Amino acid sequence: MRWRKARSSDNVIDARGRGGRRGGGKLTLGGVAIVVVVGLLMGEDPLQILGKLAGQALTQQSAPSAAITGSDEEVAFVKAILGDTEDTWQALFSANGQRYPEPKLVLFSGQVQSACGFASAAVGPFYCPGDRRVYLDLQFFSEMATRFRAAGDFAQAYVIAHEVGHHVQTVLGISSKVQQARQRGQRVEGDNGLLVRQELQADCFAGVWAHHAQARHQWLEPGDIDEALNAAHAIGDDTLQRQAQGRVVPDAFTHGTAAQRQHWFGQGFQHGQPSQCDTFSAQRL
């Protein structure tokens, strides 16, 4: 992927090294999957459980903050991908007479405090609608390569574009509708639930970005699309559940299966139109 063709974003905030150091109590991604599954089965919010665990780990660690990880090359890559998502969504919103408010992307190391609460790096990259920011620990990219065998710059770009997809959902009012359904007591988890549909739409939006980015730059190289599809497969609910507990629990799905994530990214990449990403109306995901 010839990512240096992209414009570098000015919306990246480098907050690395400001949190507590990582210690032996850090949750792995597999551990996070177990917490999510157990929490959903018990009827509790997995994010609250993770927050408590991370908070306990933080109070037990009073040592200075961790050394900053991540090279200048990695930071330049993040800025380039974020900048290109900005160009894509600015153009798409403008075509519909709308303005696209650009999100900030916060680089952190170990743990971070957002408007959505405290989070450790074990949660992985996330988007907080409360402050409209994407949060990313660059160490996650190394874990993608080693634990999930989902290496490659385009796989990493897919992850960033997916989180930006959640920002697009927030701006369009989609995320608030899902949250309102949860507040009304509607069950939003499960293999056909609103959370899965929301995540799959973010995958599709990532594909929309990839479509327009390729049209602008012709920057993809052989194997790049496979990298993104491999990443989507690696973080499917069924893949993570098999790794964590040896079986699949569809009632606990929150992001969609590996095949679904690959399909919806491909849907966005093929058509390049957000209108093709209406997962909420789809009869089959």
C-alpha cells in the first residue's frame, strides 16, 4: 500500500506515555473476549466490567508511565490514513449538502481516559461518541500481526477506517438510535441484534473509504485487499469466541461473524456508496 500518497491529518493527538505503566494484570485480547462473553451472558455491560478491571490494575500501579512505543513511521501512517478518511467523508457529505465534522484521533499507551470513561489498551482501538474521538494504542498493530496473524498496512488502515465509520454513524444520528433502543430495555446483543448491525455498517463504511481512496490514489498493491479481509476475519465474533472458549455463542455476538465482516467491507469497497451499507434494513447479514 503506497500510503504516502495521502494527505497527512492535523487531527492526531499524541497522548502516549501519559497513562500508568502496563503491568502483569493486563488483559489480552483473548481475555477481553472472555469478559465480553461472560458479561453478556450475565446481563452486565462488558465495558463496565473491563473498566473496573482496568481501574483496579491502575490503582495497583503507581510507577511512572510506560515508555512510548511506536515509531515516527507508524505515526506518519496513522496521520495519512486519517487524513484520507477526512477527504473521503468530506466529499461524500458535501455531495449531499452536509458538513463533515472531522474526528480527533488520540494515540495512547497502556490506558487512557476518554469521555466514555477509563479504558486500557486491552480493549483495542475504539471510538467514543461522547468526545467524538478515535483512541488507538499502536501496540495493537503488533498484536494484530502476532496473535491474529493479520499483518499489513492495509489491515491497519481498515481498523482505523472502521473506527472512523463509527464517527460517521454518530454524525448521522445512527449511534444514538442504537443507544436509545438499549435504554428502552431492548436487547441489542446477539447475532441479529442492533450492535452487530452497527458494527457491520462501520465495516461497510470502511469499505466505502477504501473504494474512494483507491480511486484517488491507485495506491493498493497485490495482497492489500486480502490483508483487510484477513483482519476482518480475525476479529469476527465467532473467531474470537472459538479462541477464547472453544465454542461459538451467537446470543453473545456484538460485532458479527468473520464472514459477515468480510462481506460488508466488500460491499462498501465494491459500490463506494454509504447507501449500500444499510445493515439495519438487511434481511440477511
